[in-house]
Amino acid sequence: MAHRSIQRTCIICPRGCSLEIIVDDDHITVSGNECPKGEDYGIEEATAPRRILTTTVQTTVAGMPRLPVRSVGDVLLMEMDRLMREIDSIVVTQPVRCGDLVAADLCGIGVNLIATDDLRPAGPDTERGQ
Amino acid sequence: MSDVCGDELVDVVVVGGGPAGVSAALAVGDAGAEVLIIEREDRLGGVLKQCIHDGFGVLQYGERLTGPEYAHRHVAALKCRQTQGGQIRVMTGAYLHSLRRDGTRWSIDLITSQGIQSIGTAAVVMATGCRERTDRQIYLHGDRPAGIFTAGQAQRLINIDGVMPGRNVVVLGSGDIGLIMARRFVLEGARVQGVYEIQSTVSGLARNVAQCLEDWNIPLHLGTTVTEVHGRNRVEAVTVCPVDGSGLPDHNAAERIPCDTLILSVGLIPENDIIADLGLPLDSSTGGPAVTQDRETQLPGLYVCGNALTVYDLVDYVSECGQAAGTAATRGATTARSAAAPSAHASAGPVETSGDIGQMVPQLLDLAADQPPVFFFRVKRAMDKATLTISRGGVQVESRRLTYLRPPEMIRYELRERAWAALRRNPGPISVAVEAADGS
Ligand SMILES: Cc1cc2nc3c(=O)[nH]c(=O)nc-3n(C[C@H](O)[C@H](O)[C@H](O)COP(=O)(O)OP(=O)(O)OC[C@H]3O[C@@H](n4cnc5c(N)ncnc54)[C@H](O)[C@@H]3O)c2cc1C
Ligand code: SF4
């Protein structure tokens, strides 16, 4: 792996320090952080970054073939492919509301999925032009 | 909606039910006037409905919401206001066809499933969003086989319709939607050969380069463009070429890349065809009309907000813009009811920009307003340190050091009370400038 340098904006607090993370084999140095939390974040970014997983799942509800979903909390980037394969087999057959649980404990690693939109049968959510 | 008919006068009509339009309508409702939202699609939310990734609403809600979640909060706020007696009405499946000045009011023609319908109103808020530049607007040789999509079309196909546009993808242009779609394709199991950008810098936000490309090892090729598309019925390959300093492709270094899909992310254009028909000139740098800090155009009672005004990169700013327009439109509508309304323009002056400012709203300042204006601008080039100066008649009223300025990141600058008072007092032309400091 030798030497690599990563630029990241620290997202731990609104200050948003610009971090430079230098990875030399297994030694990591972080600079640009105004506080120690930035260093931890920088090390995590270089070793095991975590992200929110956002995608869609299939539905059988007419007029809305896909339901957008996201993970509750962030997941390891390196787990995403595996999670996506499991999410591929999910089919939602009932109406759900934004925030409802769609799948629990994906891949047995404690990742829960929630809906990020309402899923209901076709039809406008308001009065239609007439 | 049987009560809305040709003879009826609505205080304010908002065209477009995206974040800008919904924010405008909420502001009108809060001010106690009646408002009608016209939306051509079946649901409110605008383009947010297809932006399923997170990162929306950090400033407004202090959370990283997905696009549909942000839209959901907006619609919930609207419904809540309706149940509290707010006179907010929504008409979906209604397309604004044209509008015209009719004495002291505006007359609006809509196309609905029932035919054409007219509505009269004192104030119109245009919140029609933006559209994407297409392959017809960029220089691209070769056939036009199937498999060429704008990033937004691909986003809609995958996220709303559940259809994969292709499996082996080249992205041309490094706009944010292109970066987000590059990741989306990879996540869905497709191969993304790379993102090719003709400029020497990325046009999207730095965080999208990190989280969409670097996270997924998608190569980014700066100073490189697609010169030719190959394939008869379906895209089979593209030719990519590095460009020299003056943007000319170096054909000796051309490379043919097999792929079945070309995604274009080459810019967004504010959607203003309808108001351009009114003879309102568009600002060539923003692509929208010139407005005051109230988002009022040079036609009294016509307001423009959100991405129809200028392409914002944060939805929070879009909503702020919509809110400003809605508040002002209510004021306009209520004064128009009582007397011959003095438009903001009676007391508005143009703002000149100079130095490294590439584009800015508002372009006009209503000097009668008590509240200091908020400027939104982009710089032409990257600068680590710069000075913002605001002056009138050669007298400087404000000077501020700014750090880390990048063209993709819009800067929000709220004028301080004291500077605003001085600006209103002094005579002469108003100017806003950004100059690089310390040779950065
Ligand atoms: C394809 C695409 C993807 C984007 N993705 C992102 C993203 O990931 N992140 C981000 O921060 N920003 C993104 N943007 C920018 C995004 O547009 C803004 O963040 C925000 O949604 C703009 O809000 P708006 O209300 O101004 O426009 P929109 O959300 O576009 O809403 C405009 C509304 O007006 C309606 N309308 C237009 N013309 C008419 C008419 N004649 N009659 C009736 N109704 C009409 C449209 O149907 C639409 O609902 C994207 C833009 C596009 C075009
Ligand atoms: S390094 Fe510390 S101060 Fe800087 S953004 Fe991160 S948490 Fe905030």
C-alpha cells in the first residue's frame, strides 16, 4: 500500500476542518484538524470509512415500482456490495410511510433499512387540476 | 379545486412544487394570504423525489436527509399549515402554459387534463427549477445511437422507474449529478469506466468527488473530453481525447473506450422559457432574470426563485430563496389590492460585480428595504484567500476577508446592518467585488 495522501473535510462538527491524511504503510498521520476528534475521523477515513447507504427497493404497489430507502446510521463502505446484493431480493408489497422499517439486520450485521418516502397506490397526493 | 375558475382572483400563484415553490407557498401562508401551487407532475417535491442520496437540509434541519425525506418534511409542513386554516391550495397535473400582464394583475393559462384553464392573480412566483444541458448543446461527433442520457434522466430511470439504462458506462462532465450517478451505477452493479471532464478542475463539489468517485475507485480524467460516439443502434464505444490549454483535442492521444452508455453531466440551465416570452432579458451569467433581494423581476408582481433564478448547490439556499420570494409576493399582492402598487423597482438600483465574481443574485437592490440583503455568488476561479468589498459611489461600506473560495461552491453573504445603512445613504452606483489576496 506504501504512501498515499487523502484530503477530507472533517464532518464531526460544523467547523469543517480540511484534513490531510497521510498513510505510510501502516502509519497514519492526520493534519489540519483543530481538535483530537478530527484525528480519529481522519484515521477512520483512511482505514474503515463509513457511509449512509441509500438505494431503492422493488415494490409491487402500482404506480411506484421503486421505494427509496436508507440505512439507519452509517455502514462500513466495504460492506456495501454485500448489503446491496441482499437488498436486491427485497420486495415491498404493502404501503409504507416515510421512516418505516423496511428490513432489519441485513446480512446479520445489524443494519436496518428504512423507507425515505411514502409508498402508496398511484394517485396524486393533492387535488388534481380540473 | 372547483372553486378556482377564470374569474377568481388568487392572491399569489406559485408555479412549481419543488423546494423553492413549497417554501414560497409556506411563506405566503404564514403571512396570511391565499396561495395556489401549480405543479405539472402528480406529486410535490420537484427533482428531490429522484435524489435518493443523503446530504440535503444540513443548514435548515441540522441533519443529512435524503432528497425524498427533505421533500416529505416540506409537504408535511404544508399539510400542517392547511389543517391550521392556512389558505394553501395545491393543483397537481397542471402545466403552466403562459402568463400575461392583465391591467394590474397577472393572468395565467394552465393546461390540465380537463383542458385549458385561466386564473387571475396579483403576484406570480416562478419556481420552475432548472433543466439539464443535453448532447445537442455540446460539441459531440458521431451518430445518435440509443444509450446517451443526461445524468438526471438516468437518475429518474434508476431511482423512480427501476430501469437500468446500461451496464458499462462513461460519464462526460463532472457536475454533481454526474458524480452522484457514477456511484449509483457502481452500487447497482454496473461498470463505470471513468468520469471525463474537459476543464482542468472538477465542476462538482469536493465532497462528491471524495464520496462518489474516490470511495468507489472511479477514475476521474481532467482535461479530457469525449469527441466521438460510436454505434449504430446502441452506443458501442466512445472516443476520448485529452485537450490542450485552449480546449482543442489532441487526436494523436485519442483512445477508444468500449461502453454501452454515455451519461452527460455538462451543466444545468434555469428554466425560464415562459417568462423569456414576456420579453424579460436573462442575465447571461446566471441564466435567470435580474431580480431584487425580494426576487422580484423588472415586471412588477412577477417573482422568480430557486433554480429557475440561478443554479444553487444547496437545497437549503433554494428554500431560503423561495421563502424570500413568497414573503415579498404576499406584500406585493396585499398592497396591489388596496392601491396602485409601488413596485420595489421604483427604489431599486443595479449592482455591478467585478473582480473574480462569476455570477451573483440579487442583481438589483431595493434600497427602501429595511432588512440587509443577502448575496449569493460564485467566483470565477479557485482562491484560498480573497477580499470582498462592497461600495457605493466609490465609498467602501464593507470589506471582508473570505477563505477557501471555489467556483462549485456558492457563497452566501449577509450584509451587516451598518453597511446596509451606509449603502442606502450614499449616492452613486453600487458595486460588489471579490479580489484574490496574497496572490492566491
Ligand atoms: C436532474 C437533477 C438532479 C439534481 N440533483 C441534485 C442533488 O442531488 N443535490 C442537490 O443539492 N441538488 C440537485 N439538483 C439541483 C436541485 O434542482 C435543487 O437542489 C432543488 O431541488 C431545486 O429546487 P427548485 O424548487 O428550484 O426546482 P425543482 O426541484 O426542479 O422543482 C421545480 C418544479 O417545477 C415544476 N414545473 C416546471 N415547469 C413547470 C410548468 N411550466 N408548469 C407547472 N410546473 C412546472 C417541475 O415539475 C418541478 O416539480 C438537481 C437538479 C436536477 C435538474
Ligand atoms: S477536527 Fe475537530 S474542530 Fe475540526 S471539524 Fe473536526 S471535530 Fe470540528
